[in-house]
Amino acid sequence: MFKNLSKLILVSLVTLSFAISATQTNANELKFGSVAMDIPAIMHRRLTPLTEYLSQAINQPVSLQLSPNMASAINEVANNNVDLAYLTPVAYIKAHQKGESDILVKTVTNNKASFQLMIVVRKDSPIRKISDLEGAEFAFGDKAALLQRAVVVGAGIPLIKLGSYKFIGHYDNIARGVEVGDFDAGILKDTKAFKWESKGLRILYRSPELPPYNITVSKKLNQATREKLRNAFLALDDSNPRHRAIIKALSKKYNGFSEAKDADYDVVRTLIKPFNKP
């Protein structure tokens, strides 16, 4: 009887030990959020190599906690429900304003830590200057992509002066829509605009250099962990085959990450200011 009791106590202690260990592991786990740029399965495929790399690099588990939309992604990091998040420039600004979330690093695309948005028209279009867009049919991407509209307004054409405008999704949709004549003009990211210059489009306007997608951390994340994460992101080397696979999983155009500071995003703050509600 005592022998069986001893076994029972031993099993109970082992079970309790595992339970405590699991609780400690979960408490130690960092949650990585993201804007919803693709369906969840694709976002998992894009971000999982990065979270696995980070888990090893900082010796602390990092798990994905994806958001269904941009507003949710902003709230998750601003409310400290995730520890870090992959965000757009505008999403970072809103998270910083709402929850004092901090910028950690920014992405590097084609060896540049900035990008431009460009207004494009057909090569044979009579539209030669921004003022010629008055009355034009214009193509935007996603309704949530406020920066696209801000750049058009910042270029000197208020949206009310456009003949009409529609939100048609991805940049390829915009480019094709302008090329086939469904729209008089549209807005593209620089890399996409350059690609379509040889396919019948002309760049009418180039925005200022803009800060790119970034990694934002919650206010509650301690400084020591921030430094470990920052070093891990900056250590990703495009010339290292293993690192390259991690970077390219996130985006084929990325080369890695670079240092970032809040002031880098002031140009975006200025552009979106007319859209901020009182």
C-alpha cells in the first residue's frame, strides 16, 4: 500500500513539475502580431520562419498571434496584447499615439530603408501634371491604406476634385486597370511602378522618401528583451543562405532590417494630418 502511495506521490510531483514548467514557458513566451496583408495561412507561411529564428536567437519562445485587420493589429500592440508586431508606417504611428508603442527596426527593400509611392498614368495619356487629374477616374488599393490617399492629396489634388475613385485591392490590379484604360490614373509602390514603366505606364508624380514597414514593440516590453530582439533583426544577413530564406519568406524584395527611430515617420505624420479626425 505504501509502495503504491509512494508511486502516486511521485507521479503527482512529476505532473505538477510539468504543469509549473509549462506555465513558466507560457509566461516567458513573446507574442508576435501582424497586419493582415494576406489570408492567415499565407501570413503564417511568411512569418513563421522569422518567429522560429527569433526564438532561437534570443533563447525565448516567440509565437504568432495574427490580427484579422489593421485596426485590430494596432490595438493588439497598443494594448500590450502582443509584444511585437509587423506594421505599416501608418499603423505604427497610430499604435505609438494610442499606446506609446515604440519603433524597433524597419525593413530594407532593394537595399533601401525607404520607399516612394508613385502616381501613374498610361504613356499616351494627356495627363501631364497633377492639376490635370481633376475630374479623372483614379484607382487606389486597400481602403485601409490611408497613406495612398494622403500622398495624392499631398501632391496637390484633393480627393473631391477627382472625378471618381475606387479601391481595387493589390497594386497589380491598379496597374492593369490604368493600363487597359479602366482608370485614368492610379497609385503604385515604387518597385511596382518601375516594373510597369516597360508595360505601358508613365510615372506622373513621386512622393517624398517614406519610411517602410517596421517592427513595433509594446510599451510593456522590457529594455533587455528589446535589445535582444533588435540585435537579432539587425543580424539577419541577406548573404547568408539560411538568413536569406527567412527574409525572403517575409517578402522577396526585402534584404533585411535596419535601425529605426520615431522621427523617421514624421514625414508620414505630415502627410496623414489632413485625415486625422479632430
